[in-house]
Amino acid sequence: MQDYYGRAMELHRRLRGKLKVVGKEPIRTIDDLSMLYTPGVAEPCRQIAKDKSLVYDLTMKHNTVAIVSDGTRVLGLGDIGPEAALPVMEGKALIMQQFAGIDAFPICLDTKDADEIVMVVKAIAPVFGAINLEDIETPKVFEIEKRLTESLTIPVFHDDQHGTAVVVLAGLINAMKLTKKTKSARIGIVGAGGAGYGITKLLCAYGFGNIVVFDSKGAIRMGRGGMDSHKEHIAKITNPDGFSGSLKDFAEADIIIAASQPGALPVETIKKMKKPNIVFALANPVPEISLEKARELNIDVFGTGRSDYPNQINNSLCFPGFLRALLDLRVTRITDNMKIAAAQGIAEAVSEIELKNGKIMPDPFDKSVPLNIRERVGKAIS
């Protein structure tokens, strides 16, 4: 592992950043200069001033995404600041460019104040076709997403919430085919941060009706008290039987989805699950339960966020294709139907033969994934 991180450090030091700005048209002559800059540039400026929608046809806006972070919840590293968050945002921009042809820019802000973040994003929005909120702490990010969604005319995508939910649903669609389970399945969700909240909302929208969400204090339920507003919302849409115990007490689950931290998934809970069972352990780089332990416990369908484990449930399967669809279709606001459509597009990239062999997620380099997402989302809004 030390050699792995050493090679990663050497690569980053050699590259000195994973991105650069490259022009689409060379300037070789005076005529080139006059057409691409002044005086030629004056005419598109005049036309956009008359009709702002032309900015999509005459500038980079149609294909640009701002990746906005304050560095308060970076990967599994926590609050490490905007400078330390920059390598992650560069990496996401590189993935968007190479997997979906999107020009994305890291915007790492030196403020933790929600009002200031909203103000800055609104101020830079004219340049971008979509906003990707990334690695901002909860519950603050929920307020930021809500306010920006309400005030902007471009889509606001929160990858930790929306992207994670989409790939989890994609995995579940295929895992349920394997195990013959239905939407009446009993589901436990471990963790109520951005990922857990996003997963919960999307699974409810998809039609699952028997979900119990757990945080560090146990089951989230109506009347528990002392909860943030997003947990109050979780309580309203889940836990129909009012289960009030701890995760260790949770029995007869068909599906467990953990979006928490290493060690957060008790062995006792897995042993009490119905068979066949489905377990997704999404903490990264160290999942809540290891592949070796999952095999020892005879889990029937197991997925994690790790690329070196089978059935990688990773946001990189979602955000390039989903943002491509949002840009191409000029979406102004993301809906649950769009996210469900994206999940179906991802799930469809796994062939019947692969599914029979226990594979529920497509490979991250599968070029059909962004195309499937684009097609499915297009149908969802037509």
C-alpha cells in the first residue's frame, strides 16, 4: 500500500495538476485574431445581450460544469481544506472530460459559510451549464443544494447524494433480479449523511416501502427527537413499523446498504438477515465489511466502492453520463425520475450472462454506460 501511495505522489508531482486549458481554434494570422477576438467577437456579444439563451450556442456554457467544494468532507479524510481538496476535484474533472467529453473546472472555496458559498456559486453561474457540489459537509450541503436549485436556471447536482443514490439503485435493480426480491424487501440503511439521505429518498421514490435508516443513535423514527431537519424527513418517509432498536437488533433484513465508516456494520445484523441476502458496504477506501468477511458470512450479493473488489458501486459510473445528459438536454432542475432513469441505464449495461455469473455492476470503462444514461434520461423527460 505504501508503494501504491508513493507512485500516486510521484505521478501528481510530475503532472503538477491533472488539467490544462486548451483552445479549440488556433490563432495563426491577423484574420484569426480579429475573428476570434476583437472586432469579430463583438457580434456574438451583441446577440447574447439581446437573447441570453444564445450563450449556449455561441460560448462554452453548453459544455461546462463547475465542481464546487469547500473541502469540509473530502473522501474519507474529513475537513482538510480547499487546497487539499483540489486533487480530488481535478480528478473528477478529468473523469468528466475523458468519459463524457465535458469541460469541468474545480472551484475550491476558502469559506465554510453556506451563505457565502451560495453567493459565489450564483455569481459564477453564467459561465456554466451545470453545478456539481462535491465534498461539502452535511447537513450544510442540503441547505446549499436547496437554495441553489431554487434560484438558478441550471441544474445543481450533489454527487455525494444524487450520484451515490443512482449507482446504489442500479446495483439493487440487478441484485434483485439475481435474488428474486421485490420492492417489498426489508431494507436497512446504515448512515444518514449525504449518501444515506440520498439513497433513502431515491429508494422511496422507486417504490421501496419497508426501509429503516440507522445513525449512531440507532433507528431513525418519528418522535425520536433531537434530529436535524433531513433526519426528520427520513423519519417521515421510512420505518413504517416504528422500529426503535439498534442496528445490532435489526433482524430479517433482505438488504443492507452501509454508507458510513469501517466497522459500522455489525456481524450480528448480517447473521440475522434473510437468505438470499444483499449487502452493499460503500465506505471508501476501507468498506464497513471486507470482501473476505463477506465470503466468510456467505453473503449472496456483495458490493463495495473499491475498484479492486468485484461489483464496484462507484459514483464514476453515474456522474459523467448523468451530467452529459443534463447538459445536452438543457435540464434546469434534477428530478427523481431522471435519477431513476440513470440507474436503469447503468443496470442495463450488465449483460444477462454477466448477471448470471454474479456481476451486478458494469465496468467503469464501459462506454455504453454514459450512452445508456443519456438515452434513458432523455426518455424520462420527453
